[in-house]
Amino acid sequence: LDRKDFSLYASAITKWIADYFQQLEQLPVKSAVKPGEIYQQIPAHIPAEGEPIPDMLKDLSDIILPGITHWQHPNFHAYFPANSSVESVYAEMLTAALGVQGMIWETSPAAAELEERMMEWLRDAMGLPSNWEGVIQDTASSATLVALLTAREKATDFQSNETGTPGHLRVYCSTQTHSSIEKGVKIAGIGRRNLIKIPVDEQLAMQAEALEAQIRADLQAGLQPCCVVSAIGTTGTLAVDPIKEISRICQEYDIWHHVDAAYAGSALLLPEYQWMGEGIAQADSFVFNPHKWLFTNFDCTAYYVKDPGILVRTLDILPEYLRTATRGQVNDYRDWGIPLGRRFRALKLWFVMRSYGLNGMQEKLRHHIQLNRAFAEGVEQHADFELLMPPFLNATCFRYAPQGLPPQYLDELNESLLQRVNSSGEAYLTHTKIGNTYTLRMVIGQTYVEERHVKKTWALLQGLAEQCKKGAHT
Ligand code: PLP
């Protein structure tokens, strides 16, 4: 195909997308294919001659679609939202057409400057300090790695980049924080055994006193505390760590404080949830994912730092071919993250934020929170179900606990309930463990989810729970 032929199939493709959106609710939420089933249907070699686009669209429907788990299905309640929107899809199409590689300002000034502005829009709307600067990263995992590297360099007077990471650095997070922190300390050369997991309280939030005691003990032992990663919204239960107290401790002991709000950060757009970020102005860096709960399709992570100078000093490289006359006057984002090459992700944020407006985004977030409250009420009022944590934001942790069934059977019963729900194709939920208790999680964050979808999942859960109970008795 030549570029001038673009419109030949463009409408067939947009029609495919529009039809997909139309039929999405009728598709099984979780793909039921067996391992290898898709792979076996794809030829082993590149076709020698080019094939027609309509054949590919047919194979997309016949071969690929059955192997897709539909994250945009309104009854997708698993893991965390990775939602999208019509606006975001439009912008992705345009991004692909422009094909920008925004490694430095000169390789597309508009990409760099729109990114700078979009990060300011979000920063200000979320109540983050107005002197912080933001950059778009691919994932929260990369952003947290960047934070750990920056913390490492600061703690070692920028010597680790030169001579390697010393073995006595310490990083702290709670027992509930995301696995990306563990991965980050491995990659940063800090070492997993130097990641100390601080105990949590009943709300599963980090115990600040335990953190401080651990830091003191480490200092006495000649170790060097380097970074604390706290969470606004852990993945399992959306627990919020005491940011203010952790910031105070970090300031007192001169430790980098990185806040991981990958999932729940969007709620900072709501004045009624601003309390979650109290004390954040004293932290050093912050990450949240518009690609989770802000209608912007994967990937798009917003990473903020108080002092971009330290970040750039940690990551900058300057091969001859990247020397430009504008260096120093503009943001060359290649020095703000891991990869050199960068997608033009700001465009989709621009489309989403302009089309929704702040009010529109707030309305959607509040709607999801409200739907979650209603779901949790149903659970609470049902004699055979129980809440395992108070519902928070758009997630509820609960289990099926039919009266009269001995507690030792409950984990197995809930595992089998989850399996039935997910293999029904009608909804998709996942689990976590709270202590040793097998816990079901209901997450309500798909962009277009409505009350009827949540009611449908709740009815499904109740119906299949009855079946499981009968199964348990026989
Ligand atoms: N942090 C938290 C709290 C998360 O919930 C997640 C995703 O589940 C991550 C980090 C990792 O996000 P990403 O996939 O963008 O690396």
C-alpha cells in the first residue's frame, strides 16, 4: 500500500472498531482459549508475498479476537482498570499517523511542549506542588525504577553511576506495596535483600513508627537508607500510607520519598480525596497512571519530581548525534527516563482532558466510586457474603461466607466461585489475600460501566455462589 491509498481501508478499520465497541458487551470478558491455541493458528513464517488487508481484518476477528480478554468490557472487574475512551483511541490513531519519536525537543518540539503542558494541567488539577515538573513514562514500573536510580545517585553523591552500586543502601516499602519496587531494586543493583518491607496496620497502611525504628536500626548498623516508597492506593486493597508522616521521617533522615499512586492517583482530581496526598509537598517524586483510571489507553504514566536537576543528572547521556543548540533551554525528555525513544503520548491526554474537561473526568470518577459503594452495600446486607475491608474508591474486597459453613472451607469455596464467574464469560474478577484470607476483589473502573452492569455481576455472583455452596455440601 502507498500512503495515498490510506483511505482505501481506513473506513473498514474504523468500522471494525465501531462494531467492536457495539458488540463488546456480548463478548466473553475473559478469553477462554487454551495455551498455544492462537499460536498454532498463526503461520510459522512471514508470507513471501504481501497479503490483502481485508484478509487480515478477517483473521483479526476469527483468530485474534477469541484470544483477547476484554479490558474495556463494562463487566471487567479484575486487577485494576486499564481503561480507555473514544477520545483516547482517536488520538492513538493520530499518534500512529504522525509517527513521532520524541526523544529530544528537536525531534518534535510540539511533542515535548504539549507533554510539558499536559503534565502541568494534571499537576495543578491534582493539587501537586506547582514547582514540581512532570514527564510521561511508559509505565509506573519504569517511573519507580527512575525514582530508585535517582535516589541511589543522590545518596551516593552521584558515584554509583561511575563505580557501581555499593552494597549498603537500603530501600523501604510496606508489605503491601507493588512488586515493581522489588523489580526496581533488583535492576538498580541495590539488591532485593536491601529492600525492607515495613509492617502495616489494620487498614493495611505502612506503620510509620516501624519505618522510623527500622531506619534507626539500619543507621546504627552502618547501612545507608536511600529511598522510601510509599503508596497512595496499594494494588490489593487500595490502602493509603501515611504520606505526611513518612515525608517527615524522610526529611529528617535525608531519604528520598517516592509516592506510588499508580492506580488510585486519579482520585486526587477529586477535592474530597485530596486528603490522601496530605504531606506530598515534602516528598521527592510521585507516579500515577492515567492509563489505569483516567480514560487514557495504555500506555501513559505521569511521573513528577520536585527536583528535575537530580533526575537529569542521574540519567543524562550526550552522544555527539544528540547535541543540539537548544540544549539547556528546552526539556529533552530522553534524560528524564529509561528509553531514548519516546512515543507521543501527550496527544491522547490532550484529547481526553479537552473532551471531558475537569468536570467531566470528576463526574466519571465519582460515578465509579458511587457504583462501588452500592455494590458494597449489597454485599454487606447479604447474609451469606461479607466485606473484608471497608469499600474504598472503586474497589471492594469481600468473600462468600455462607452461614453454617466451617471457616476452613471458605478459601476453597471462594476460589471455586471466582473460577465459575470467570469461566462464565459474563464478568471477570480477580483475588488477593488479606493476611491468609482468600479475598475476592470487585473493581469498577471501566470507562463506560453503568449501574446495570454492576447489578448483573452481583446477580451472577449470588447465583453462582449458591451453586458452589450446593457443590460444597455434596
Ligand atoms: N503500582 C501500583 C500501586 C499498581 O497498582 C501497579 C499496577 O498494577 C503498578 C505500580 C505497576 O504499573 P505499571 O503496569 O504501569 O508498571
